[in-house]
Amino acid sequence: MSHNQSDLAQSNNDDDSIDLIDIFAVLFKNKWLIIITTLLAMIGVLLYAIISLSLPPETSYLPNKYTPKAHMLINDSSSSGGSLSSMLASSGLGSLAGMAGISVPGGSTYSGLALFMAKSDSFLDTIIEKFNLIEYYKIEKHPKAASRKALKENLSVSFDDKSGVFSLSFTDKDPVFAQSVVNFAVDFMENKFSEMGLDKNLKQKENLEINIKNTYNEIIKLENESQKLSQAAELGAYTANGSSLVLESTRLKREISAQETIYAQLKTQYELVKVAMASESPVFQVLEYAEVPDQKSGPSRGMMCIVVTFAGFFLSLFLAFLRNAIQNMQKNPETMNRLKGKN
């Protein structure tokens, strides 16, 4: 029994050896087919890459692409379900955010809002209109839908949960144009966050600055009027309605005193808000605007050459075995008769 098993194992080993020899024989027989096909694939892809690189970016079929990137810090720790939900509702984005998959009630985050805004039609349309992308991409049919699709393909946004950094990038053959698109998009988003009043301290600071300026201007105006009255009093003049200059001067002094009190209170509030802002991170803060890249982000012509060369090599192997199979079929009369439909 053991002798029979040994003979069977020996027979299998002989069959494996024969199969390997047959395979190498086929490869050796078709060696020139394999070599020429592989070389043609390698030379062809090299010429393709070199010509695409030598042509100007405007006419090249495979131009270099550049991807400038900007980074923003989004403070999710200051967002609460109630406050953010109310802000979204007041800005009219609540229903749209829900449709986009952002859960407004309860667990909303500013980073989620930023990701939604970067994919919203209003955001895309603003960029398209600003840079005339319909003409830039030479879109003729369905300009609105096609331009949005083209912009989405080249515009990329991401958020890192660990660092809280929101990144925005744009890919184009013109590095200066790509940088302009990214920085415009960053400014647009920053203004949107500011308009929605998500950063209450920043909004309060801006309002206080306006009120302080107005109050200061009012004090200057009253002081000028008081000075004119003092000059008129020296000449013994009277006001137009017959009241004495002394009474008018007293009234102006009271108004000046009241405005100075208001000014002092506003300045105190302003300093308190500055202290609060120094101790808290803003909701949306630009960390780094996009720079004009001096290195391409793609395409990788070297990798393309390697892939096409290997593809040509494997294609040559397939052609070699296909050629061998056809030759074997031609040598077999029975197989040829079956192919010709003869029984």
C-alpha cells in the first residue's frame, strides 16, 4: 500500500515538473513577443509623459496640477446643541443642515457646520461667480450643475478631530489661480461664521467698538458747541431762541458729562470683553492662508510609467500563452474540425 502511494506522489511531482517546463518553453519560444511588447509599452508611456510635460499647461493633455491648502482652527468645545441650533435656525440654515446630515438638535458641532457649508450650493455658486468658472472650464451644457460638479471634483475639505484643524484645498493647473480660490473660500467662510454670530465675544467687541466711536464723536461735537458758546459769551451774545448763553452752556456741560460717563462704561465693557476673548478660543480662526505652491501635487508620471510597463509585460505574457494555445489548436485536426462546425 505504501509503495503505491510513493509511486503516485512521484507521478505528481513528474507532472508538476513537466508543467513548469512547458510554461518556460512557451515563454522562451515567445521571448521576442514578450520583450518587444514590454519595450513598446515602456517607450510609448515615456514619450506620452515627456510630450505632456513639454507642452504648455494650457494645451497639455496631462498638465501638472497644484494643490494649495489653507488651515483653520474650529473650536468645537464652545459649541452646545442649544446655542448652535438657535444660531442655525436664525440664519435659515437649520433645515438645510438637517438635510445634509448634520444633527441640529443636541449634538451639533461647528466643524460639522463648516463641512456642510463647504459643500452647500450657495458656497459653490459664490466661488463659481467670483472666478467665472463656467467660462474657465469651458462649460456649455447645464452650466450651473456642471460647474458645481467640476468645482466639487477639485475642491477638498477635511477636519481633524484630534487637533480641531479644518483644511481646505483646491487643485488646478494654475498655482496662482488655485491659491486665489482657496483664500477667497476661507474669507467667505470666516465672514459667514461672523455673520451668524457664533462667536459672541467677537460680535460684542465689534458692537462696542462702534458704540465707543460714536460716543467719542458725540463728545467732540458737544465740546465744539460748548467752545463756540464760550466765545459768544465773551461778546455778550444770546442764543437764537432768546435763552441765555449761560443756561445753554450748562446744558451742554451736562450732556458732555453724561456722554463721558457712557464712554467710560463702554470702555470698561470693551476691556472686559478683550480679557474674555484672550482666555477663550474663537469659534473660527484662520491659522494659515494658502501659499502659491512651487511643487506639483500630480500627476505622478513616474508611477504611471511603472504601471503601464508592468501592464505591457503581463499583456505580453497573455499574448504568448494565447498564441501558443492557437498554435496547438491548429495542430489538432479534431479541434479544427469542431471549430469549423464539422462533426
